[in-house]
Amino acid sequence: MNSITKSLLKSIKHGQAAWLRSNSTHSRKQCLPKLVLGIETSCDDTGAAVVDDAGNILGEALHCQKEVHLKTGGIIPLVAQQLHRENIEQIVKEALSISGVSVNELAAIAATVKPGLALSLGVGLEYSLKLVNKYKKPFIPIHHMEAHALTIRLTNQVEFPFLVLLLSGGHCILAVAQGVSDFLLLGQSIDIAPGDMLDKVARRLSLSKHPECHSMAGGKAIEHLAQTGNRQQYKFRVPMQHYRNCHFSFSGLQNLVNKVIIQKEKEEGLQKGELLPCVKDIAAAAQHAVAVHIVKRTYRAMLFCIKHSILSPKNATLVVSGGVASNQYIRKALQILADVNGFAFLCPPPRLCTDNGVMIAWNGIERLRAGLGVLHCTDGIRYEANAPLGIDISKRVEEDSIKVPRLKMKI
Ligand code: KG4
Ligand code: ZN
């Protein structure tokens, strides 16, 4: 290298360094990640997390009330509210302290405001607004089901649109996610949610007394016992087979399972509350019927979306989330369905399928980036126990009356 080239290179390097120095404060400011604190209290989990705009989870904390509610045989709203009140401050502090972020550094605070148990939602909203007003931060109100639907974009690279199936203790929803706050509702449960049904069956079977299931959520206990049960011992009719729409129903199925339980108790000479010897087989058959019902409705949703070019057959994706989506049997059934129809199949990891603060913080980031629903004034903000997700096109789905082919499932 000759001396002219050397000095030229030196001056370029110097120039670059000087430029970098003069711009460093500016660029650092520009490059600072945006941070959102998310707060979740819609049901029986108090969750908080700090997430940045690159999807890094900087800190998270969660308090589950499950054990208390298992003892009382279901969620008592006043008890849930009291437990949220007792834990929210500590959980938020913990998430912030793990992340090493102070409230002043946050770009916004996001909290679930709908749908959910009114008394539970109220605790999270009141606490969040206190922080928002004290630190003069923007507030992002979050729809709990939107947050479940978008969690996958934190863990995987998924572009809109995609088909999303949300299975939880309070909801069962089939929708197309077209944008951060742009959903088409294809169908939902007309009575109870699958998690609710599994919890009720587990309670009726007294699974909390089973040595293998102590302190497991109802759905989890059913999944666990079903692994070693024989589902062919009982056959439960799959709900809504004659309705060619994408709605769901689980209360009739729950009644069918209850009838078998009562019959078996009679045969065995057992009282209600005593453990049946055949719990594993009943759990396996009930779980199978739930899986088949969910698969059939999702199959119709896939065909509808392809028929109307809402999704492209070349790169369609099915996303499944919510507490019941952590069930490996149901996941496997949906994986088979996705493979048959050439859909990619994605689920967040189980800990992000159940309620948590991370999904709320991430939904906050998504809304912040899209400039959607970021409030600088919180006057008149209320929680809503019931709140639909997206534009309801379920009637349009029903009008099409799409017949679903038979699907052989070897799970
Ligand atoms: O999404 P989530 O945490 O809370 C709601 O928003 O409802 O879902 C909780 C539900 C409960 O009904 C619980 O029994 C069910 O998810 N669940 C499961 C499993 N783990 C949790 N259901 C089936 N299989 C599981 N492994
Ligand atoms: Zn949930």
C-alpha cells in the first residue's frame, strides 16, 4: 500500500470516527430500544413483564392462583380479585427489577382491559392507571384475546394474515389475523370454552384427589391421565356435526361425559367424589372428542379461507394459542390437519400459551409500532368483561355450508 493510499485511508477512518462521535448521542437516542411494561389480571393469573421492540423479554413475573381455586372447586371472582390485589405490586416490581428497567425508561404501560372477570380486570386497570398518572406515561389498553393471538409474532417470524385458533378456559375462537388490530371472526363457542369443559370434567372425576394429578389444572390433569388411558373404551359423540359453520360447543359433550361418570359410579358402587378406577379411559375419550371437534371446525375454517383467497394456499399458517393449546394431544391432531392442508403450524411455547404478562407487553409493542390505541389521556377508560374480537363473518362462513372431508387421525 503506498503512502498516498495509507493517508487517504487514515483520513477516511478519522473522518468516520469524528462523524460517529458527533452523531453518537443522536444515534444512540434513535437506537434506544422502546420498552413496554405489560400487566395481566384478566382471570386468575397476575402477570407482568418488560419487553423491548426487538421482542426481547427483559423481565417477567407471574403469580398463579390455581392452587387456591382448585381447593374451592372453581374461580370465585371475589377471591381472585383479593389475590390480584395482594400480589400485583410485588409482581410488577419483580418484573421491573429483573429487567433492570425503571418506570421512567418505559415508552408505555400496557394492561389487559377486556375481556375477562370484571373484578380481576379492575385490579390491573386501577394499578396500571396509578403508574401511568404518576410517571406520565402513555397507556395502551389491551384485548386479552388479541394478545394471545399475537404472541406467536414474538416467538416466530409470522407475517399477517394467518389463521388463529384460541383455546382457553374462557374462550374458543377461530379468526383470521389480518393486522395488529384487524381480525375476522370465523367462529366461536356458543356455550362454554374447552378449558372450562375439561376443568369441569376433571372436577367431576375428582382428579385433584388422584395421586398423579395433585395441584394440576383440570385440563392438564386430563391430558396427563389420558396418556395411559384407552380412549376406545368410551365413545362420545362429536358436537355440532350437522352444523356446517365454524362455531364450537362443549357443554353437550360435558353432559355426555357426566352421564358416563354417573353410570360408572353406579356400576362400581361408588359415591360422587370417590375416584373411579376407569378415570384414565374416560379422560382419554373426552380429550379425543374435544380434539376431533376442534379439528373439524378448524378444517372448515381453512377451506373457507383458501376458497375466498383470504389466505394463500402457498404460505398459509395456522397459529394455535391459549391455555388448552399447551395440550400435546390436541396440538398433534391440529398438526396432522395442518399437514393435510399444507398449512404451516405454529404454537407459542406452553408457558406463553397460558396467561402471562409477556403477551400483554408484546401486544403493547405491536400497537406502539403500528401507532394503534396508544393513549396519552386515560379519562373515561373502563374495563369490559365481554368484548368480541374483530369483525364477525361467521354468518358468511355458515352460508357457504362447506362440507369437511373425513380425516384419518392416528395420534
Ligand atoms: O389461557 P388460559 O391460561 O386462561 C384463560 O384465559 O382462560 O387457559 C386456562 C385453561 C384452563 O381451563 C386449563 O385447564 C387449561 O387452560 N389447560 C389445559 C392444559 N393446560 C392448561 N387444557 C388441556 N391440556 C393442558 N395441558
Ligand atoms: Zn387467556
